[in-house]
Amino acid sequence: MSILNAIFGEPEIRALDRERKTEINNLIERLLIIGKQDDFLSVTPGGPFDHQCHHREAKEIGRRVNAIGGVPLMEAVRNVIKRKLKAVMAEHLDHAWKGVGDWQA
């Protein structure tokens, strides 16, 4: 994570066309809300969490990000989450995204 990426944004996100960039930024905002309100992981399933205790909506967001730009875009989104919510929440997101595309937690 470089200072330039913190200032100008992740290159994979900057390279997107305006429509996709807007969509990704909206998905990031939703992930930030989920991370602050619910977390991406739980100790018990139920409610917003699936049988693996992964946040369902966060996983769906991961699928959408993967469909748009694959693992490089997922890594860029994760970097934003890490920068805004810190490393522990980024690690939780890693686990919630396990099994999405080629994502490795």
C-alpha cells in the first residue's frame, strides 16, 4: 500500500470506466457499512451470516467485484477496506470472500 494509492486511489479502480468505477465505489461504501455494523465474520451462523459464518452480502459483493475485474480488482477493494477499517477487518473480509473466484484467504 503506497502513499500514492492512499491519495489517488487504487490503480485497478482508477482504470475502470466511469460507470464501473461508480459501481465499485458504491460497493466499497456498502462494505464499509457492513464492516462497521456487522463485521464480515461471525461466531455463529444466522441473520446476515451464512452457515460458514460469512456475511452473505459481503460475499455477494465479492462475487460482483470478481465479475468486473477478477482478483486484481478484489485486491484493490480489499486495500481500501484495510486502509479505512484496518488490517483485522481486511482479514475478516479475506475469509468472507473465500471461494469467490480465485480468491485465496
